[in-house]
Amino acid sequence: MFDSNVKNVNAKEAYNLIKDDKEFVILDVRSKEEYDNGHIKGAKLVPVQVLMSMMDELDKYKEKKVLVYCESGRRSPIAVDTLIDNDFKNIYHLSRGISSWKYDITK
């Protein structure tokens, strides 16, 4: 599905990755309304529709590990492809989205 720069992870794997690594950048590519209803702690809201227009702002994260998620895993692959096209190298994709997340969320 993705190239070698992307690792598909489940919720438990994602939780363990971000718990152990404070440098992780977490991108929530859902709408502001969905984000406001609850998101992974520390996640930055970058709706998939505006991701391209925010690339300059996100450029500083190119070399960092980036976890991308949406609600169910349908929108996030579009965001992942956009990140790949913009030379991001360490992308982690939450394969079933936040709907599979059984851990604390922040509002």
C-alpha cells in the first residue's frame, strides 16, 4: 500500500511508540469538529484538505517520526501520500484510525 518510508501500525503499537518517544510528531488529519471531540494528546490538527497548503509549516518535521491518523483509516492514506511526495521519511500510519484507539484522548 505505501512505500518503505511508511509503517502501518495498530493502536497498541502507536501508543507504545509515542509513549516512549517524546519527539514524535502526531498529525490528526480529520476536521476541526472531529478533533475538538477528542484527539490523541499532543496531536496537531492538519485537516487532509489543507495539508498541502500547510507544507511550509510542516517542513521542519521532515526528519522526525510522524504518526498520521484520521477517524477510520480512509483519509489518512491521502495525507501519507502527500507527506511522501514532500520528502517525509519516517511516517507511521495508524491503520484503523482513532476509532481503534483504546487509550486516553484529549479534548
